[in-house]
Amino acid sequence: MSKLIDKFGREINYLRLSITEHCNYRCFYCRDDKHTPNCKREDILSYENIQRIVRLFAELGITKVRLTGGEPLIRRGIVKIARLISSVPGITDVPLSTNAQLLGKFAQKLKENGVNRVNISMDSINVEKFKEITRGGNIAEVIEGIDAAIAAGMYPIKINAVAMRGINDDEIGDLIDFAIEKNIDIRFIETMPIGSAGIEAASQYMSEQDILAKINQHLKNRLTPLISSKTDGPASNFKIDGTKSTVGIISAVSNHFCDACNRVRLTAKGDLILCLGQEDSISLKDAVRSDLSDNKIKQMIVDAINKKPEKHEFNSAIDNISNRQMAETGG
């Protein structure tokens, strides 16, 4: 099988596939308060478009396809999409990123149709604070979704919490305890300046060092470092001694992981994004809706990968940061 290797020698084996720009939450660091997706049905990739693109990527060595959004569970046909992707030869890992509000309804069906694991965005377990961060979310529904994923046998299940100074930094210990109680994993993410909403949230930024200090203070240094596999995400992960849970930190700003980047992103509109912190993209939607052959489209992908930048510029050059809303990129 072919491999996608960029000009810096990085093997690209992971595709983050957004299937909708819409979301039932409006988290303040992800989407401007007034932002409304301008995305019609004909603008987004069809089931057939998605399956063909994933097949072409698999033929180029992609093994992992993560379903993202927006909120992927509000896309009509989500179970069918999962089945189509997981049936592509070469695709061995189909995780889901979700806010879990609808996961109680879909967890079992998704597991039966190829979604093997799930990451759940949950920045607070305080009812009112969660509602404020998400602009209307219901934490009880999220916990119901987590329990449904556990019951369906998805593994691992990871909580993703954006750590924000003055917002939820006082809950880092509570969130860890929640994960331990559920026998699931948790990761804390540095705020990233993506789009105007992310840039405005930069004042709440916490570095990896600050987050780790909070974690160690709560766990009394009961941490054992873990070695990541080649398709894992960018987190620095630790086993929480005496539990079945792990805790991780994604430090995209203070300690970027660009030298080991193994991913590209495909938006719901079919734009292939090479780096979360850059504007460059190519339209695969136009390609698969044209009369281009599979080989020509694969060559387009290879050529694009060779333009993938060496690193992002989150912490040095604000003008290079993508102006897309985070919800438009697939996170």
C-alpha cells in the first residue's frame, strides 16, 4: 500500500473528516455569537463523495478517519456515513468527536456500524457553567451520552476539556475525578487562536505547564508517562496510578507537536486543509464531482501534502492563523 509522506518526512495516516458545519452548541471559543453557518445541502459532500474520497485516501495509506463537525451527530445519515467509511478497505480506526448531547440515541448503532471509540467535548461538569460555555447546553444529556457510549462498548472514551483561566481552571480536579469514576480518559487542551472567537478567548489561555501543575496538585504526582502509538493524537499522556484512567494535555501553542503531525482535515464542503493554523486548502469536492479519474485526484492529494507547512504560527504570527471558525475546520 502507498504511503503519504510530506516533504518533511512525516507520514500522513490520519484524516479528520467534518461532515457538517452546524452544531447544537455555540461554545464561545469555537464560534462567534452571531456566526451562522452558510452551508446548503448541495454545498456539502454527499455520501458518495465521502466514500470515494475516503477510499482514495485509504489507497494512499490513510488508516484512521475521525468523524467531526460542527456536531457530527446532527448530520442526517450519520450511521450510514459511519458504515460507508468503516467498510473501506484499509480503514481500521473510525473514532468520533462529539459534544455527546445526542450520543445516547446513537451510541449503540454507531458501534454496530464501525465507530470504535469516541472523544467527547466537556469543559465543565457544573450545570450553570456548562450552560454558559456552550450557550445553552445541558450537562445531564452529555453524561447520558457518555454512559451510553460506555454501555455500547466504545473504547477508549476520552473527555476533551479546553482549559481556560478564570473559566474552568478551578474544575480541573473535578473533571479528573469524573473521568476516574467512569473509568474513562481525560485530556486538557490549550486554547487555540483559531478564527476571531478563538483569538478573543486567548486571554483565558493556560499553558501546558500551568495545566500540568494543576493536575499534579490534584493527583499528588500519581502519574506515569505513556508512549503514544503512531496514529494517536498529539497529547502528552499519563496513566493515573491506581486507576483505569489516563490524563493528557494537548499543547498546540506552548509546545507544538508539528514535527510529528500525521493528519490533514477535510471540511464538510470538501476543502482539504493541510494545517489548522494556515489558510492553504484545495477543493476535493470539485474534483470528485468532475470527470477526473481516481489517479488524477490521488495525485492532487499527493501534491497538496507536499505543500503542508513545517509548523503552524500560533504563537508568533497572528496573520498566518486561519480566519475560519473552528466549527468550519473540524477542530
